[in-house]
Amino acid sequence: MTNEQALNDGMIKLVGVPALGILIPNLSGLITNHLYTYPELIACYLSFIFVALLVWLGNVRLMYFIRKQYTWTKRRYYHIIISLFLGNIVYSGAVSSLLLNLWKTFSRETYSNGSPLFNTVLLIIIAACFITNIYEILFLNREREYNQSRMEQLNIAKAQAELEALKNQIDPHFIFNSLNTLSFLITRDPQNARLYNDTLARVYRYILSNKERDLVLLREEIEFISNYFYLLKIRFSSAVSMIIEITDLSSENFLIPPISLQALVENAIKHNEFSEKTPLTIYVSISSNYVIVQNRMNPRNYPQPTSKIGLGNLDNRYRLLTKRNIIVENNFQSFTVKLPIIRF
């Protein structure tokens, strides 16, 4: 048992030891109060309290010693408990018998038999076993609380590690797509390649500045996704469009995981067929406690290769951060994802 796990039992001993030292001699008939003067009576009870203190402290030390020596498993629990109570009986009986016989030598008591002494020692042993049981319950409760606290800390650490791993999946994926697009534009449209590069710098600055943050203002995320979608417009022109039905005022008091809207827009681009004749329109709106991203479905005949971490990644991030999941609705005509938002 470490010092951190030791019980703060000072108040219990302050009350319990004198109470036992006064009650037990009277209950067992060990002392006849009227035979003594007040000073002598005080001296007698101080002796009884001293005996109670030695028995109490000795049994507590014995418990600490046994708990340090053994590994507490269910298989060995009952054997250790039996050892504790046997130690209580032997120690309490020996100490109380020795000291009370010494007290009797100097007392005014004249017993016809040894029953008062035997009864006192028996009561002390019973009290010691009872106190040991109380301490054991307190120890077990303390250990249970410690284990629960440790488990919670481990779960938090695990969740943080998982969240960091999920965050780290975003950057390589985004870089890969961006460099492919930039490479394409450099050879086909150098003028727009430069504009793309400048806008990409702003977008990636947002990613770098928010990489360590779990949540950002919805307003900031809307501004980011607008810049990101501008990159898509450079590449796809009028084949894609995005309608954002969220005002600055309505997005000011909400939080959302960073880069979450980008994942949904990228998902729509990746899985749908679109052209200037049949453009892809992505709607971003807010309703109740959700940000809603929706688009009409026109699945690709030949789906692009995917790492399959997009929506799953986003859902895991939400679960770890908010203990809520994203809502995905697919009726084969439109595809809708609802992201829980956090008010502050």
C-alpha cells in the first residue's frame, strides 16, 4: 500500500480509541469505578485508552504489512482475509492480556475468577476484528476508486492518441490531392496554376494553424471551406458549385472539428459524376443542432480509388470529441451528412 493510498483515518482514531478505552472495561466489568478516587480513575482510563491505542495501531500496521506482502487476487483473497483476522486475534489477545494483567496488579480490583479479564480481552479481539473489517472495506473502496480513476485516465489517453492518429490522416490525403491538381494545372493552365497555388497556401495555413485544435468556430470553418471550394472551381469550373446557407451571425456561437466540411465536400467530388451539363451542387446549411451537407447523387460508373477513411475518420473524430456520431442519410437520390455542432 503506497502512501498515496493510505487512509486519512486521524479523526476515526481520535474518536474511536478513547471510546473503546472507556466502553469496553465498563461493558466487561473490568473496573469498579467507585473503588477509585478521581485521579486514580483518570489514570485507569488513560491506561485503558493506551491499551486501545496499541491494539488499534498494531492491527492497522499489520494490515498494511500484509497488503504489501501479497498480490490481491480473487483466488487468494479469502486466504489473506483469514490471515488478517488470525493476526488480529493473536496480536490483540497478547497485547491486551499482558497490559491488562499488569494493570490489575496495581488496581484495587479483587476478582473471584478471571472472567472480567477474559471478557475484556474477548471484547477487544471482537472490536479489533470489526475495526479491521471496516478498514478493509475502506481500503477496497479506495482501490476501486483508484482503479476507476486510472481506467478513466487510460481511456482519455487512448482517446487522445486515437484522435491524434485520425488528425494525422488528414494532411497526407489533402496534400496528395492538392499536388495532383497543381501538377495538372501547371501543364494545362499556368495562369490558374499560380492562383491555385496562392489559394492553396491560404488553405494549408488554416490546416497548419488548427492542427492542434480539436474544435474551431463554425464561422472559421465556413471561411476555410469557401477557400477550399475555390480551388475546386479553378479545376472544375462550372461543373461544380456550392451554396452556403449559413450567415456569419448564425455561425458565430458554434464549434465544429476543423477540416470536417472539407472531408464531406471531397467525398461528394470523389463519388459523383458531374460535368458542365450536369453540374454537382453541394448545399451547406444549418438546422437545429447540426450542420447539414447535401448533394444530389449521380454515382460514378468507375469509382475513384479511395482509402475508405473519409466518413469513418470524421465519425470517429466526432465520437472521440463529443461522444456523438455524425448522421448519414442516403435515399439513392440525395446524399446527406449531418454534423453535430457544439454551442458555447
